[in-house]
Amino acid sequence: MEDHDTRLRRLAMRSWRRGTREMDLILGPFAEARLAGMDDAALDAYEALLEENDQDLYPWITARIGGTAAGPDRHAALLDQVAAHAAGRLRDIRGA
């Protein structure tokens, strides 16, 4: 069985190596900032989110950044968290 630290490293790597650069830049920093603080149930939910295609995840997350709910209900809470984290990073980059 995989230990907790190994699981965190595996999920972080999967977050940074998505297949599209846009999703790498959204999920990678989210993983670095948030995974260590997640319990097993939250990590299970995140792992399920990672099973989704980038072509689906990207519009779901960017729509939520723009204030529109998108994506399946089963991922809603986590999509909100990822979108909020990405939006915060954009504000930081823009200096707003």
C-alpha cells in the first residue's frame, strides 16, 4: 500500500504533467499549495478530478474563474477551490 508522502508526490507529479501546459499551470501550483493539507477523503476527490480530461477540466475551471458554474456536480466543491486558487494567482501576477 502507498504511504501518504508517496501519494502526495504522485498526485503532485500528475498535476504538473497533465498533457496541456495550461492545466499544468493551474493544477501544479494548486497541488503544491493544497495537497499536504488535505485529508484522505479530499485526496480521493482530487484524484478523481485528475481522471478527467484536460479538454473538460480547462473550460470548467476557467468558467468558474469567470463566475459561471461549470462541470459535474460531483467535482463542484473541488473545481471551486482550484478556480479560486488559479484566480488568486492571476491577481498576484497582474499585481491587482
